[in-house]
Amino acid sequence: YYTNIPGSCNFETQDQEWTTVCGLIQDTTDDFDWNISTNAAQTGPHTDHTPGKGKNFLYVNSSTQKEGNSARITTTKFFPASLGVCRVRFWFWMFPSRQTGVLKVYTVGEHGMDILMWSCSRNEENKW
């Protein structure tokens, strides 16, 4: 159902095509990049959250990064203004490890300032 909604993506693409297919772009000024995988370097979940045939998910490998490093992606499309309700839906897996960082979602304000909308430092359960 959710993969048919405009702006949605299930990452079932080849190589780095997900950036084009999903309308996302890697930030060239960050410290490391996002990738797609069926099992992020054998440290992540064994499947994605999608029921059925979905296998791929977007991930960052934080095990080799230093504290304060960031991996950032941004949307390439503007989303239309809403009438007081705006929703971003995504699933994440951040089962605790010593290298788990913080996942943050920002929106860009009227004057170009990043506004923190949501953040999570870890997920206490080994699930999406």
C-alpha cells in the first residue's frame, strides 16, 4: 500500500539508482554516505520491513565512524504545503550497539534554516 503513495520508496533498485528513483540526493559535504543493502554488513536486520518480496533498505555503517560524523540525504522535490498536517512515514532499525548514533529528521524553514522535527538515539527492541 505505502509504496504506491507519491513520494514513497521501497529501495528495490539496482546499485545507486535509489537516489534517482526515490527522489533523494547524498549530501556531498557530510562525512559518509547512505547505501542500500539486504543486510547491512551483517550487523543489521535480516530483512526490510516491507511485507512480501521486499528485501532492500537504506543504511549507514556507523561502525567505522567517529563521534560527530554525519551521513545526510535530502529530498530533491518540494512537498506541497499542507493545511496544518504534514506526515513523514518511515521505518527504522537502530538496535543498540556501542556505535549507534542519532537518527534525525529535519525540515527546512522559510528562510533556509534546518528545523529538527524528530530524533531517536536508539531503539530498545530488535525490530523495525
